[in-house]
Amino acid sequence: MPFQRLFNATGILAEVTLNYRTKKLYAMKEILLVEDDMLHLKIISYILENSGYNVECATDGLQGLQMACNKKYDLIVTDIQMPQLSGLDLLSKVRTSEHCRNTKVIVMSILNNDYYLAESLARGADEFLRKPVTAKGLVQCVKRVLLQVHAA
């Protein structure tokens, strides 16, 4: 199966496999990606878009919160360390917002510390991914969380 190796230096190994059945099954799901590192933003959005998702991007937590409050997303994927509003604070505000409190959230971080995992889950994250994460691991996590939306 064809793949393209995109990146393997600062946290993400992206081996993207185009799977057209996956694209059909999960097409048209709206994902908000909140990531301040432009390289990570481009790679993660590329992986998700090539897996059949519609992806909109924010480059800091405050912009991400504004976007989440103005549009209904199926999923928010956020980094923790960002300017203006951290991913943890974004998560807390999303969970207390009337408009988007039920939106599923995946928190990702290169910070390899159990505190951030526990804090993310305590604040209402649906999943926590440690970077580096493979494209396959990211897409599997997104699928799993989106399936929870339909089961709820």
C-alpha cells in the first residue's frame, strides 16, 4: 500500500496511507485543529484531510476557542502548550460553554508527563495522545472518538 513519509524529527511520524473506504465512512466530519507549531499543524491537517475529514485550523488557544464557539465541530484536536490560552484552559472553557460543551476533544502533547494526561482527562478530554504519534495512531484515535459521538 503506498505511503509517504512526511516527518520524523520533532514529534510526529506521518506515514500516510490513502484508504478510500475510510474516506467514505468518515467523510464530512468537521474537525477543529488547534496547534501553534506550523509544521505540526500542516502535517496533522494533511493526515486528517487525507483520511477524509474537513479540517479547520487555529494557531493558538484563544483563536481555537472563538472558532469552537462560532461553529459546531464534531471534534477538536488541541495541543497543550500554546500562546494566549493553553490547550488545558481551552478544554475547560469548551466544557463549560453552552454552545460546544458536548464536542469531543483529543488533547495531544509532546510533554511526557503523567500530570498532563491526568489533568486532560480530569478536565473532560475524550482522549490524550502523546507525541510523537504516527499517522495511523492519530487516525485510529480520531475514528474511535467520533464513533463515541454516534454511540452517545
